[in-house]
Amino acid sequence: MLRNTFNNEIASLLAEDNWLLAQEEYDRQENLNWESRFGLVSGYMSSRGSEICATSRPTLPATYIHGIFDRSEAFMRELANMPDWAKLKVYVNRQPIGVETEGLEDYLRALDMKNGLLASHYTVSDASGARIRVESLKLLSRAHPQCGLIRLYLTPLDGDAHFELENLIDGTVANFIDYPRFRTRHFEITENGKGKLGVYMECHTRDFKTPVGIGACVEGEGISSRAIKPYGEVACEFFDLHAKKGQTVRVDKFAAIATGRDTDGVKWRVTRLLEEVTTRGADAEIKMHIDKYQELWRMADLEIEGDDKMQKAMRFNIFHLMSTPNPYDDRVNIGPKLMHGEEYGGHAYWDTELFCLPFFTWVFPKIARNLVNYRGHLLDAARRNARDNGYLGAKYPWESADTGDEECPSWSVEYDGTCTRCYVADYEHHVTSAVAFGLVDYVRVTGDRSLFEEFGLELLLETARFWSSRMVWSDKKQAYEILQVTGPDEWHEPVDNNYYTNRMAVWNIHTAVDELKAMQKSRPDLAAAICQKIALTDDEINLWLDRAAKIYLPDTTGVIEQFEGYFDIPDAVITQWDDKAMPIMPESCVGKERKDHPILKQADVVMLMKLLPDELSLEVQRLNYDYYEKRTLHRSSLSPSAHAQVGVQLGLDERAYQYLERSSYVDIDNNQRNLREGLHAASIGGTWQAIVMGYCGMHLDKEGELAFSPKLPEQWSKVRFRINWRGKDKLVTIEDNKATVSDLA
């Protein structure tokens, strides 16, 4: 058992091996990837899995707080990397010790996904050759999400030892600190020194001046010579510890964070949080934290019998996904890298609605409601975005932060300084239908129609209005068109009449009108008030329906043209795959501009088959799956999960499972080769859907009731998962391709 490597205190807290993700060798080249895998999130804040003793190189320590965005010199507002509290530096004979110290042995770090703990163990030698065992435990409290805890153990193995330690809050951090061209410091320090307990640092974001306070203090037997000694932009509490040969000494570091989003007095709040957590004590905090994770896993666990690697991968994925959203704040969302890295700025994309939201809708509907509410709060911003771009209604931005403005930059800068025009915000408008789809899916699953009454119907109508205004009449085609767009496949931009975009626009219009009619029957007074508020008339609704009926759609009796002119591009197909089973660009396409070859970045037509599985016959779906599979490179991590889910629906068992593995293991195996930048939220959520809605066949029937059509992989004997169905917790068991639904005890 891996936990037996650790001392008895740590071992008693850790789960069994099938709940542990272990790093059994320290490798500089892989360190940033492990920092992403080992990131912790409390729902309020996150901390990347950097080494506690702060000697690893390279390293990207990061503390992100939900809702704390800043732009400054960056290209966009991004989650600001705030001062790093998660450090305890240890010195022996004035030399820092840690994983970069000579004589590193017995290295093991383990993420306990069951209990939300990160444990570390290794042995190093000081300058004299004397060995020291270093162990630690780290958590971000689920019981008190603004608090963090580190427990550090030091054991001299070859003689007595005198340790000098520093309890640090490091204010030298920045976003993209290892990329000089992109490096941005998003805060200014306003206070650095002594707090009522330990050290305290206060700063504010540079744009909106949002205050952030961070406090940290230490406790432990034998601590002496305490002194507050800040230097530069580092808050520092110095102290001594002595240990006899073979004696283990322990230090508990408590940290607390508060922001101006939560309170008018951040220092007072931080002090209060530290007083409370130290009064409870570390043992009590650890227990309360573990108890909270057990509550989460009671609902979230997905058990797979017959495939141990897939089981661990799914628990890894679910652990990070369920840990990230703030259960108490509906003005924040989920970024594509969760809160584990700085890429994409922590912005909300279509990833939330189509890949992440379904997990929460089915498992944690209260959190799902928060994620949907986020879009509702920003409806006025979406209206402004449409108006600024010359359209009617509400156009949601491709990238959204705290203000609802478009955060996707118009220019991208490469690492060599080359500037490239970025058209994503200009053309990738399908995010608007994704927002509507996520909202409607939430209501249909949960039955929570109060959302339509509060803002949901208004959002549907305004997004439908946008799509109508986006259409133009073609005399030649005698049809309405949507020109100059980018579909899910971002390698072909801009294009005309992308099938996915046009069809989802029609879905948005029809759904909005249907829900308006439903409310006109159930709440005619409210329906009339909403129409009056947004100046919506019957004539305009009829205009929408006329345009939706006459929109240009390609022939759907065979292979569907992804966009107008796609079939005119010289053809090529994928014939090779790399060592991580990912497709390789055909040699004939290498060096060509993307518009001049047919290879897709990610699922496009197949993505529509995932969202609207009854839209096309199974025969036509298989034709399109076969065709586009040979031309999709899956350079977006969300793509394999779509191919997995649709492949199961089409009975393509072996191929579907290959895509499930690529999606499930994207962060375990780093098959996208960009793990240093954070985890892959859409892949994580999409994998859950591929298993639950694909292999387990969970869906709503035509009457809107829960139904199953399971078809498990041969190597799986049983799957169990939990859902909340219309307010009641249920246990679903799939065995022998039959589904059993029972009340969850």
C-alpha cells in the first residue's frame, strides 16, 4: 500500500491505492505537469501542487481566487495569480533543503482523491551528508473554503539537527512568470508584515483595486525564536526547531484568504478566519475537510468494475471537476483549465455549458444552477456585445470573465513576438446557442422551471433574436444564410453556412418560441411582461420562424458538408498516430494554411450528432462519423469525448473505447502535451458524459422521463453512479446491460 510509505499520522488519513495518484520519481522535466495534476481547489480558491519547501525548479506556484480577475498589461482580464501562501522553507546549516538537495531518495507524492489531500515524502542529505526525512500534508479546506493547511514533518536520521524555518507569503509571483513576453503582475502590495497571528500581506488588483488579504501562522511543539522579518515582497515569519536523532518534529501552517468580493474588511476577516481555524486545531480541520469530501463523493463517485486504470482516471477527473466551482457564488464560472493553470485566463467558454454543466446538472443541481445563473447575470452584457457588433438580441462572448465583455483578444502574440490576427471573437458565435442549450438542458433534467420565470425565457428569446439578426437572405439560394462564422472546428475560419452553427441557431429559435408558448399558457401575465420588457411582438416572432424555416442547410441524406465549400478543398486523410495514440497531420497537409487542407481541429458535424442525436438517421450518422473521423486531428481535448459518446450511440464499440481512453487519460498521460498550463475541463466533463450518457445510455425519453439504453464495454462487468433526479438522490447500477435505479441511502 502506498500510504505505508508515510509516517503513521499521514498513513492513517490516506485512502487505499485505487484512490491515490502517485508520483514515484522526481523529474525536473515533468515537474510542471505534476504541479497541475496535484492542484487543489476548495471551491473558493486554488493552489497548484508546487513543492512545499519551495526548492523545485522549474516551478509555477499559483494561488487563484474565484472572481479575482485583472488585465493590466495582459491581453485580457485573466485570473490573477495572487501571493503564494503555500511555502515553508527549511534550512540546515543555512542551506535550504528540498527536492533539489543532494541525495534525494525515497521520493513519493500522492494525491488522495477520496479525501482531498496531497501528501509528500522524501529523504535528502545536508552539506555534511546527514540524512533528513521530509514529509508533508496539504489541503484546501472544503469545510472552510477560505482556509488552507500544511502539515510539515522533519526527521533527522543520522544525528541531532537544528532547523531554521520561514513561514512565507510570497508576493513575487506573477502570471506567466516563465514567459517574459507575457509576464504580468496583477496586484500591488499595500501591506506586508505582522498580523495578529503570524504574517499578513494585503494587496489589490491593479485595474479594479479589489483588495485581497492573506494571513498565515504556524504552530508546533518546540518552536522558538519567532520573529516577523518581511523582506522585499515576501512576508516572512522566522522560527527555530530542534530535533534529536530519529525524532520527528511537526509544524502546522494555517492560512486564510479574503477579498473585497466577500467583505468590506479583508484584514479583519482574515484574522477572524485564522483565529477560528487555529482554535479548532489542525486535527479537527483535517477531519472536517475529509468529512466534506465524503459528502461530495457520496453523490459524485462513478464505480467501474473491470478496468482499474479507467476507474482511477475517472476518480481523478471527477475529483478535480467537482472541487472547482464555488457552491456559494453564482457570479463565477469554470475555466477551460479549471483553476489549475493560467492558460485561457480562467474564462468561461462553451466548454462550461456543453461539457462541464451536464455533470453538475445531474449530480449537483444547486451548483449547476449557479453556473447557469452566471450567464443570467451577464445577459445585459451579452445584449451590449450584440449591439456593439451590429446585431440584435444577446450575443454571448467567446471568452467571458467577470464583466461579461468579450475577453478574447483580437491579436495573438507568439513566443517569438510574431503577431497574428485572431478572429475567434469575430466569428465563433456558436457559444450563444451553447449557453441557451445548457440552460434548457438544466431545466429539462431538474424540472426547475423557475429559472425560465426569473431570467431563462428572456435569455432564450434574446439569443433567438440574435440568431435571427445574424441571418441574411440569398436571392441565389432562396434561403437565409449565416455568413462569416467559425464552427467548432477552429481551423477553418471564417466560413459560410457552417452546418453546426446554422442548425443550432434554428434549435435556439424553435426552443425559445416553444418555451414562450408554454409560459403563455402557464403564466400569461409573466409571459406578457417579459415580451413587453424586451419589446417582442408577434410579428417579430413570425419573422424568426420564417427565417428558421428558410435557413440554408446542406444535404443531410449522405455525408454532410461541414461548411459551404468544404468539399472543394483537396482531400487528405489521417493514416498515422503518435506514441500517445493521437492522430498525426497527413504529410500532404504539412506546411499548408489550414484553410487549404481538410483536416479538422476538433469534432464539428460529430458534435452536432452528440447534442441532437435524433436529428439524423443512424445510417447517415455512421456515414458522417466514418468520414470525419479520418479527418479530425483532435487538437482540442474536448473532441475525443464527443467521438466516444457518438461512437457508442452508433454501435462502434472498439473505436468509441479508444476515444474514451484518449479523453479519460488526457491529463494522466498528458496526451495533448500541454499539461503544464492546467487540466482540461471540457475533456473531464465530456468523459463523464461519454460513460454515463454513452455507455450507460442515460437520457430523457420523449416524455421527458429518465430512461436508459446501456451497452457497457466487454471488459466492464458493472458500473454504478449517482444522480439527483428531480430532487431525489438515486443510485444507478448498470449490469448485464440492464439499468437498476434505486433510492440512495
